[in-house]
Amino acid sequence: MVAANRPAEHMPLDDREQRILEEIERRFYEEDPKLAETVRTTTVAAVSARQLKWAVLALVAGVGVMLGFFTRSTAVALAGFVVMVLAVAWIIAIVQRRTGVGMGPSGAFLARLRRRRDDG
């Protein structure tokens, strides 16, 4: 049985696997250099920031729709409220993902893997 708190063991690639990986990478850069550059430069933080921006924009739009239609059309105001609630849930999910707060067992496992990757 494997111990849960055992340190990560790094298993290097053998020469054949390393050559295969290098060939895949070379082909990737040759076939679609623009996508390869995008993948190389995009970070999780940048994606998270972009998602947070859209979530805040959705929240503001939901508030605007709710307040703008509150006296004229209850159904449209209710739709604005639903957009607000979904936007807040989205913001909370983004913040939890960035900070690691509120993660269950699988989230804690992934956080441990990220720490090991960053350390080694």
C-alpha cells in the first residue's frame, strides 16, 4: 500500500520517450506556430483574470437590468437578478480556484500536485 504523505518520486523519461516528446513538440510548433505561441505564453493567472473581468461585467449588467426594469417588467427584472446570482457564484468559484479556499478532497489533491510541480 502506498503512503499518502510520501514525497513525490520523479520518474525521468528514458531517451526514447524524450525523443518522442521532442518530436511531438517540434511538429506542434511547425504545424501551428501561432497556437503554439499562445499556449506557451498563456498563464492560468491571465485566464483567471479574464474570467473574473467577465464575471464582474455580468454582475454589473444584472444589477443594471434588475434596477432598470424593476417597476416596468417583473420578469425582466427577475432575469437580471438571476444573472446577478450566477455572476456572484462565478466570481466565488474563480476566487476559490485562485486561492484554494473551500476545496474538497479532490481540490486539495490537485493543490498538492501543483505545489509539488512548482517545487520541483
